[in-house]
Amino acid sequence: MESVGDQLNIIFLPFLASGHMIPMVEAARLFAAHGVTVTIVTTPYNALLFQKSIDHDRNSGHNISIHVVQFPHAEVGLPVGIENLNKCPSHDMVSKLYSGIHMLQQPFEQILFNLKPDCIVSDMFYPWTVQVATQLGIPRLLFHVSSYFAICAEHSVEKHRPHQSVESDIQTFVLPGLAHNIEMTKLQIMDNERFQDRYTEFLRVIKEAELKSYGTIFNSFNGLEHDYEEYYKTVIGVRAWSIGPIWLALNVDAADKAERGNTSIVQEHECMTWLNSKEPNSVLYISFGSLTKFSSAQLLEIAVGLEASGHQFMWVVRQRENDENQWLPEGFEKRMSDSEKGFIIKGWAPQLLIMGHPAIGGLVTHCGWNSILEGLNAGLPMITWPGFAEQFYQEKLVTDVLKIGVPVGVTAWCRSFDEVTEVVKREKVEKAVALVMGSGPEAMKMRKQARELSAAAKKTVESGGSSKANLISLINELKTVKHGS
Ligand code: UDP
């Protein structure tokens, strides 16, 4: 029998943004389900977002808890409760939130020194955890919230600088050294080097920390990104464990799904009842993740394009603060509601539940990694609509590597989620929707491919699957490290 001394203690430090926090908290829960003693360190508002699931896990006998640290609202000038990026409506609030996160380093460090864990699993935005781990003599694992592909594509661009050999912003070039022929333009790549400021310097520190880490955990699986897992390990040279899709491995129940990440704006039964009345694969789900907010002009183009396509849809809308509420065409909402063609969700949606419903037949995505994984798990063909961060690389993964999606036709990368200005026209929206929701050979091929990936995702987290084996092998290795043998 295992004694208390054999018990592995791991601290998880998620970043204060939903796309980071959701998969990392689920990873923490997965480790706890495998007998590890887990502590998640976060702030009060963020703790509330997943407290129920942690209580549920504790009642099931898992050794998992949340350690709460007060967020310095007063010091940075933010209202109480604003502790997550998706709660920041303005650029000014975003920078205040970053200042607050910077101030949390000291109390977070103190907790690590007090609790003396056997390992730290850290988000990339806490590069300082490398030094703390060294001082404590324990491994620091990085938890990446994007795909291997995006990290490798970015590495290829930084190493070979292929964009420097083209003559215009829209001339395409190939990303060297990758297993697939990936062509992009200068406007699409994640080119932080165009800007030299404190943030780019911080990104350099983050990359250095990645190389100094014991290794990296990815929410991915071998059958999905094999070539890029190999590239990451051999060319970038960091050890890695693919343990995803994590929420599948965790086997979250319907109640967990309904409240995942936030309190939903709609009653779960309301959207499920609406979907229950629809034919299989007949509804397009449109979501741009937890951060992207469009201008009224863009929302109008989406609405008109959707209506013109004639297809049914469920659309999660996040409108910019201070933008006038005139983004819908005349009578649109009433027409959609009367004809039952469209269901609009103005706020947080129970995304996992929705995507898992048989009526959903396609996905419009901003190419956030969580949403892509959720979509492919549901076997959905996609329309890709990237905006910022690594989303343009992930678009290429979906369209050119996995071949389960078509681009809507966004042309330019933005540095931040609150800087998306490009307006994609209604004709492009209509065309992409008609293609993905139609029954032509291209749509059928994508749907078949997405279903095969979905089957592979389910297998990989079961006994005998590679993600399950990787998780167990990582836990065993960390136990060996703890005992110094
Ligand atoms: N999400 C959700 N409801 C929403 C918006 C987002 O449940 O209304 C979840 C979504 O299922 C995913 C995460 O939030 O797990 C968003 O992560 P992603 O990587 O897709 O994008 P990000 O928000 O980081 O841009």
C-alpha cells in the first residue's frame, strides 16, 4: 500500500483566461483522478467558476483542492470580480488585469515555497515558475493550451524567417521544415517581431522558460498531430506528453458540461429543446471563443450571410462594449425566432453540450485550440475564422493538415483580441456556410475525416490508448523523480 510519503503532490497554476483555465483545471482533475494530490492556485472569482466540479471530485474521494489568493483589485484600479480576461471589456482593463497578474507573482511564489510540492504545472504566462522549481529542486512542467502544430509553425517562422524573402504582404511563402506544405502570407503569420515592446520581451522570456522546463504537457493526442509532436521533441528539443483530449479523458458528466467555464446565459434545457426539434446535422454552431468580440459592422455581415445561406444556426454573440446595438438587419431576430431558423445566445454558452448534440452539423470557429478539439471530437466540419494569437496557424492545421475545414477568408492577423478590425463580407460567409452545411463531395469528405478523428480521440483516452498511457507514464516518472532514483 502507498504511504503518505509516496504520495505525489502537484500544484497547478492556470492563467486567468477561460481558454487557459478550462483545460488546465481539467488536467488537474485528471491527475487527481489518477491518485495525485492536487492543489490549484487561483483567485476568488476564478475559483468560483470551477468550485462545484472540485467539490464533486472531492466527494468522489479525489485529493484535490483550491488555494485562493486575493486579486489586487484596489492596487490596479479594477472593480471587484474582474479577475479574468474575458471579463475585461476595454484595452485599459486588460492592461490593469495584466498588472494585477504581475503582482500575484509574489503571493503565488510564497504558496509554492510553503506547500513544497513535488512538481509545478505552470501556464506559459508564469515563466518565473522555472526559477522557483529550480530553488525547490522539483520539475516544472509547462502546460500548453495550443496545438503542437501552432508551436512548430511559429518556430519555423522564427528560425527561417520565410516572410523576409517575399515582396508583398499578400504573396505566399512556404513554412520551411514542416511535414506538410503550409503556405501563408506575411499578414497572416504571428509576427510579434514587428512590435518591440515590453510584451515582446515577455514573450522571449516565456520561450526561454519553455526550453528550461522539465517538459511540456499538451492537450492533444498522438494520432492527431504525430508529425508535429515529433518536431516539437526533436527540433525544438523539449520533452512532451500528449494527454488529451483532457475533458474526454476526464469523462465529464452533463451537469459538468452545462456549467463548464462559466455560468451559461441560457438555460441548458432551452437550447437543448430547440436542438431536439431539429434534424441531425442540420444546424451550424457559430462561436468565437471566450474573448473575441466583433464590431457591429462585422456582426451585421454575419447575420446577413447566415440568413442568405438559408441554413439553420445557433450563434453565440459577443458584442463590443459601447458599440451601438444596431448590428442586426431589420427584423432579423424576430424572423429567425418565428421561423425557428436561428437561436442567438448573447453571452456564455454551454458549448460542450451544444456541440455534442446530433442536430449540430458544422462549426464556425475562431480557431482557439479548445474549440477545435471540441469540434473535431463532435465530428464536425468547420469554417475557420482566425483573429489573433496562434489562431492563423491553427486554421492551417484544420484546413491543410487535418482537412476538416474551409477558411472563411480572413486575411490579417491581429496582435490582440481587442484589435480585430477586419470585416469579412456577407458573400464570403454565405459561400462558406453553403459549402460546409451542404451535401457536396467536399463537405462529405470533411465530415468523414472529422468523424474518423473523433473516433481516434475517444480511443486515445481509453485503456490501451496513447494519451492514457502517456499520463500514467508521466505520473510514474514524477514519482521516480520525487524519490530521487
Ligand atoms: N466556451 C464556452 N462557452 C462560450 C465560449 C467559450 O463553453 O460561450 C469554452 C469553449 O468550449 C472552450 C473555451 O471556452 O473550451 C474557449 O477556448 P478556446 O481555446 O476555444 O478559445 P479562447 O477563448 O481561448 O480564444
